[in-house]
Amino acid sequence: MKFNKKYFLIFSSLLLSEIAIATYANGFIRHTFGDFLAVILLYTLVKSFINISANKAAIIVLIISFGIEFLQLTTLQNHYPFEYEKLWKLVLGTSFSIGDLVAYFFGFLTIIVIENNIKNWHEAS
């Protein structure tokens, strides 16, 4: 474990963006672009504290994202503690969507493309 300030600053910016999206946006921006950004948000959080390869971190985040989405096929949302119900529904969702899986996958691909381009740029210079 090693703190990475660069990734944490990106995480913080994305967190503020996600809060703004959850608070003020609707439609495509909230339901699709927000899910796309959520994968990148989680990735930058992981990379802020854990020193692992970009590919491993991206795969872990994709598995977590898909796992949370598939949990929405269960009755888990019916068992959220009442006092935290709104927060849990916002964070974990309430209904399964293949569109969400697609958004997560595109977030994953974006991470891989950006990180590989950065790696190649550093190797070239």
C-alpha cells in the first residue's frame, strides 16, 4: 500500500462530479454517464491506496461493478436499513440493467486505453 496523490486528486474531482450528477442530472447523464464515471471513480480510489498494475486494478473494479449490478437481481434492496435506505439505493442501485453493464464496460475500456497510452508515452520519452 502506498498513497498516490495524483490518483487521489482525480478521485476527488470525479467524486464531486458524481455528486453533482446524482443531485442535479437525470436521463442519460445520470443513468449512463454516471455509471461510466463510477467505474473510473472506483478505479482511481483503488489506485490512490494500492500499488498494483493498471490492468489488475481495472479488472478488479469491473468485477466489483458487475457484482453490484448482478446483486440488483436479488431482493437485497428490500433489506436496506431504513435509516440508510436512500444512501444504499443511490450507491448500490435498485434495479438490474444491461445498459449499466455496458456503461461499466466502457468505463473499463477507457481506463485501459488511457493508462496504456500514458505508459507508452512515458516509455517513449
